[in-house]
Amino acid sequence: MERHDEPSESFNHHDCAEELGPPPFCSCEHTGDPQQEETAIMRRTDIYLPVPGEEKNLDVDFIGTKGTESIPMKTLNGSSLGPYFSDGRRRVDYVLAYSIQKPSSIRRQSSKFGENNFIRRLRRSMSMRSSRAPLQPKEDPEIAAQEQRNDYHEDDKRFRREEFEENLLETGLELEKDEESKIPGIGFLKIHAPWNILCREAEFMKLKMPTKKVYDVKQGSNVVEKIRMFIHKITAPLHPQVDANRPQSVKPLSHPFSREKQHLFDLSDRDRFFDSKTRSSIVFEVLKRTKCTKAKYSMGITSLLANGVYMSAYPLHDGDIEGVNAEPNDRKLLYEEWASYSVFYKYQPIGLIRKYFGEKVGLYFAWLGVYTQMLIPAAIVGVIVFLYGCATVDDNIPSMEICDPRNNITMCPLCDRACSYWKLATACGTARASHLFDNPATVFFSIFMSLWAVLFMEHWKRRQMRLNYIWDLTGFGEEEEDHNRAEYEFRVMQKSMKQEHSTSKDEKVKLTCTDRMPAYVTTVVIMIFMITVTFAIVFGVILYRISIKAALHISTYPAARANIRATVKTTAAIINLIIIIILDEIYGAIARWLTTLEVPKTDKSFEERLIFKTFILKFVNAFTPIVYLAFFRGRLVGRPGNYLYVVGSYRMEECAHAGCLMELCIQLCITMLGKQLIQNNLFEIGMPKLKKLLRKRKSEIDSKQEEELNKTMHRYEKDHFLGPFIGLNPEYMEMIIQFGMVTLFVASFPLAPLFALLNNIIEIRLDAKKFVTELRRPIALRAKDIGIWYNLLRGLSKVAVIVNAFVISFTSDFIPRLVYQYTYSPDGTMHGFINHTLSYFNVSDFQPGTDPLEPMHLGYKVDICRYKDYREPPWSNTPYELSKEFWAILAARLTFVIVFQNVVMLMSDFVDWLIPDIPKDISLQIHKEKILMVELFMKEEQGKRLAPRDNHSQDNCTPSSPVSQGQQPRSRPISHTSCS
């Protein structure tokens, strides 16, 4: 609390006004001589008030003025609301928002001063974060003590802000405050990085910048080049009208920026040399590195945000996207050429996305574009397979035998007591529908999709390498310092305070595995518990299917008894979908909570642990019902007279005669469509609109007033109302689960790629609109690949081969049909296949209390009924035992799994080996760049030897003054004379 008695030089009004250059910190505050501590507190509190009406005569000045009105904001283009400081020249590179809280005494005093009705309503509606309960009587000691504690916390936050801001000034950044914004209770700290700071940080960050040297870009041989240009001309209408997306014949040679070698770079236009994305990322690096040390432990910007010292921190969008006065900018161009549904058929402007949002976001949308493109051939083949099933359904002998009433096959009851005997011909519709997805073309499609997944991964690797070359990321590594997270620093501080007397000062305190052991144990227990909950819910849905089937069978309504199977399948799939959507949200929150408990040291470690937990929980949640239907349903049933029961008298459910593939298809279809329609698109479209509607209703401002207010707000005030950017993990997770749906069980649902394609066409534009219009601009992070997500995709593509092999072998009737046709069929055809798959059961062998209540339901007495299995008949020496046909088919199924898996894996590895990861033209260009860079430095060395050293002068950003070393005095402005 020493800061109460210290006058801060950086806040001095006269120092700021008398400097020759632009002041590094222009603030709407004025401090006089230091007084007693209480007076100092009041004065520091006064200058943080949004001052209305008569209160403006307090000791508050704006820099450079003696009146009570602020300097009007001016910009280079004449607009009064541009992203610039009040001098109209220095660009706002970053903004920190914080809460301005009045002490209780001044809150009561200021309530006497009137404001116009519109502002009063605006303040009441929009200052939700800093609002308080209605004022209580002054005599209430509890309320007074609470207000005093709140004032203390606000003072503490303000003192931390002051120290942090002084430290920012020492790094060379220039600051300006706006505490009289149109958002009541919110102050803004605008940050500008001058040229020499940009040079210094760009060198520290090893940013590759274009040099003056350019060279011709050739993409392969003349024939390849002509083919490429021909394709580009044909697809010209599909390319967005963006310069950054057009192929370039020349490319500037890039080199990590160096102040000593800045003569290599084209610095003729310094305002455009570092674009807004690069400037904001540089400032963010400085903010992460700057510490606030007056507290018990070191606090960076992440800690300050976590502790509420600052409310938010964000770079600014380039400008408006709509309106008459909206000037051309990259954001508006992205809105028109990327975020509009009218351009859904066009390619994405990946170059412009990278320029505006950074490489990490650019790579995500590039990957999503490649994935969507690759879904086109998969969707076409899937539709052909489905149409083949439709065309051959009338020629399918097994389904014809089921539908033929002349066979007069009586089937055993599907449940105990309530169900009676039934005719096989009643399953005709299910059998015909199953053939649409269970036909010989399905095997071909499974092999095709396995190879498709490999081709997709290879295509993405090559595309990624091409982008790395175009975006100058070929030499980018992970040498950047990864800063500690705020929670980690806080835990280290707590540990150091406990061990103050037991450890030496030189010993660095850090969290060990022992410190995290309770969190690790909690994580394992909770994860196992959550997976168990998922299994229990799936088992609950199984019990629902069993019980509702029995209830419908004894129902007196003819409509209920007419479509029992379809009703049970559809309602169970919808219940599963609802549960999956609800648990997805719960599991996401639990995964984040568990990761927070572990207190990872860095953001990268936190992200990887969070992705791992979230993927496991959401994957198990989405695929457990599907895995049950594919591999377990109908396997653990037993036989008539000896069924397997669960939870008392509930008999395990059987598959339909045509197999479980149809039910698996229904579950996949409803889950995939439902997740994409409800969870992905409806939530992403509906939730922002609902929040906006609620905000409008709370604000009590009509649309015309809101439009007028929007016209007078600054860019940083508008961006403050946008949603915070929470990262790309939810977007990737959504697509990874979809990729699993497309590849893992594609043998049972050939239309999955088509539905995924239609969803992604909408998803790209939906995400684009969200990034451009609804979210604050994210920090431009560099990345050369998509990270851990590539490993997850590769793992899923490998697992897909095995899963599809088992689906074809065990879930479908493909193998039994082959075995019958080539081993047991008398004429080598499929005639007699249905009779071959059915076993006999003598109804006298029913267990007591399990025979049908209505044995004469069909109009005659039944002595023998049939059921689907390969077992000996009741008149054999080993009645109801598994027959030799069962073991022959099982051997064939296992053989197919082994052969299919190895053949497809071998073909996949061959394709992987055949296609190089780096395109040949890119490897040649990278080699050419290295040669040109060596030649450039050789010429520079020769020039240094020939030219006299005295005559060698260059525009340098490394003067010998303390400014160049980041050690300038706090109250001095950044000198521009050496850099301009």
C-alpha cells in the first residue's frame, strides 16, 4: 500500500503536456502534491469516476486541455471514431478494459445529480457487472462494512493496475485511458506499440518478414503449370474476389526480422510493414512478459485478468462491416466474400483469413476446407452404393423369401408371456430396408472409405506444407517461451508462503507430482465414474426398449401394435440423442474442471490435457450406444427355453431377422443429423441470437436509439460487447466426432459422408460469420500444423479399418450369405438361405411361466416355432447345442476380419508411401529460397568489405540510448527521431 504516498511521474499532467513528442501515457487524470493517505485515496478514486454533470469540476483534467472536455478523437481518414489515440496518429494495437467503481460516499453523493433520461436508462441497463443492490440506510453497520470492504478491494485492484501500467511504460509501450466511455462503469486502457518497440519485439519473436528481394515462383514443370493454370481458369467463378487468394508469380524472400539488417527489408511504408494482426500479437507478448510484483507474488496479464484487475483484453477489429459509412477493410471483405451464405459454393479466402486472424485460425479453416472437399467424392460413392441397394432390392432372394407368405414360417415369441407367435412375412419391410445398407457394395464402400481416410490425411499434409511455405512458416519452431498460467503462479505462491521458513531463498518453488497427486486421483476416479454413468444410461435405454416393446404388445390399440419395431427403434434413438447432447455439455464442463484441478503449468499443457479428457468423454458418450447395437445386441440373448435375463424378468433384446444393421443405421442417422442440426447449428445460430434478444429487452432501448448509440461508439467500445474468443477446441472436437461417424461405421450407413458434407457447407459459413461478426478478434497465434488433432484423426482412421471389418463380419449377413452360397447351397444360389439360418424349437420345452398367454393368436396350435440361430434341432442327439454351421461361419468371419484388416492396412501404407508429404515444387522452392538467402548475405558481406565503414549509414532502430534497450524513464515519451 506504499503507492498511496508516492506521486507517480508517468501520470503527471505537466510532464505529459510539455514533451516534444506524443506522450506515452495520456490519461484523463491529474494529480497534485501528495497529501495524507486518506486524501490520496479520495483523489485517486476521484480520477477513476465517469463524471456526470456538475461533478466535472473536481480535480480532473484531460491531457493538453484546461477545460473539462476531452480532446475529440481524430483519425487519419477524418473519422472521429477510428482505432487511434486522441492525437489521431497513433494506432490502438490492444485494449484492456477494467471496472470503475465509485466509493460508497461518492455513489450516494452523485445520485443527486441528474442526467438525461436516455443516459440514465442506458447506465441502468448496461452496467450489469458493476451494479449494486439498492442503497440501504446509512445507519446499517453491516452494509457500511460491506461497502468499506468493496472499496478496499477496488483500491487494491487499482493500485495493481497502476503498477502494471507503469511497468508497461518501462517496456516502451504508449498508453492512453478513456474512463468517460459510453459504457458506464467501464474504463479502457488503449495501448500503442511505437516503431522501435515493434522492431525490438519482432526480433525477439523471430518473426519472418518480407525482404526487398523477390523471385519467380514456379509450381512444377511446364506441363504441370499449364494444367494448373487451365484448372484455375475453369474454377475462376469459385474463387473469392480477394487479392490474397490469387496465385502469385513472384514471392518476396522472407527472413527473421533483425534491427541490424533492416536495410534488407522494404521499410518505405512503416505503417503497413507490420499489419494489425502482427502488431497486436507483439503487444500481447509484451503484456504476457510484463509482471506486477508489488503483490505477494508475480502477476502477469493472465493473472490480472483471472483476479478481476482487468475485465478483458483484446485487439480491435479493423472496422465496421455494415452501414453507409463503413470504409473498405479486411473485416468487411471477409464478411462479403467468406461469411455470407450466398458464397457457399466458393473456396475460402484462406490467405485473407490468415492475414486477419493469424496462422492458427487460418490452419483450422484450411483443414476444414480440405476435409469438406474430400467429402465430395465420398458422398458421391456413398449415394451410388445406396442407389445400388435400391435398384437391387427386388432381386434380393433372401428378402423375397422373407416376404413370400407361401413359406408360412412361424417364429417364436419376442418376449415372455405378453408376446405371441408371429409370421416371418410380417418382417418383410425391415428385410427390404436392410438390403439398402447391407449389400455386396457395402464391402467395397468400406474399403473405399478406409483408403479415402488415408488419402485425406496425405492430402492435408501436402496442403499444410504448401501453406507453411506460402506463409513463411518453414523454419518456425517451438522455441518461443511458454508463460506460466495464472492459477499455477497462485498455487506456487501459496506453497511458497507455507514453506517460507523451511526452504532456502535460492531454491525455486514449483509444483511437483506429489502436490498434484490428489488432483490426479480425482481425475481418474471421476473419469471412470463418468464412463460408468454413460454405460449405465445406455443400459437404461436398453431396459426402456425391452419394457416398451412388451407394453406395446399387450396394448389394446391396433395402431400401437401395428408398428412396434419401428416405434421402439425410433424413440430409443431419439432418447439416446437427447442424452448425448445433454451429457456433451456436462462432460465438457467436467473435463475443464478436472484439468483446472491439475493446475497445468503452461497454456499448451492445459490445452493438451483438456483435449485428451474431453475427447475421451465425448467419444465414449457419442459411440457407446452405436457400439452396443453393432457388436453386443443379439449376441447375449440365449435361446427359447433358456433366455438370458437382466434385472429380474427383463429378457435381453434380439435383433430383427434381417440383422441389427438396420437399427444401427437408424441410430447413426438420428444421432448424426440430430447432433449436427441441434447441437452444432441450432445452438451456434440460436444461442447468440437469443442472447442478443435478451440483451435488447434488458437494455430498454429501441432499435433506433441503439443505432444512434452505435454510430457514436468507438471501435473498442463496440468490440467490448462482442463475445470473447474461447479457442478452436470446440470447433475441432465437433469435426473429430463427425469424422468418427463418417469413417468408423460407414459400412452400416453409406449416406454418412453426404450428411457430413451438407453440414460442413453450412458449418464453414456459420463459423465464418461467428468469427467476423460475433466474437472479439482473437490473438494472432503462429502455428505450423493442427497439433494433437492430426494424431487423433490418424488414430481414428486406423481404428476405422478394424471397426468396419467387424461390422461387415459380425453385424451384417454378408459372411453367412457367402458361406451358404459356396458351401451349403444345393444349386450355388441364395435360394433356401432363410430356412438355413433358422433353427427349430419345440414349444413344450418353454420354461414354466414364459410361454405365450395367447398361444392361438395365429388361429392354430403351434408345436414347432423357429428362431434365428445356428443350433441343433430338438430331435437330434444334442438338442439346442451350437451346430457345426455356426463354427464354420464364425471361422469365416474371423478370417475375413484378419484378411480385410491386413489388406486395407497394406494398401493404406502403400498409398502413404507413394504420396510424398512435401510437394516436389514446394521442396524445390524451399531449396531455392535457401540458396537465394545465402547469395544475399554473401553480397552484403562483399559490400561491407568494399565500402568504407565511415560512409556506411542506415536507418536503424538500435540507438545507444536507453530507449533501445527498453530502459527509458517512465515519464519520458518514446523518441521517434531515431526511427522515423
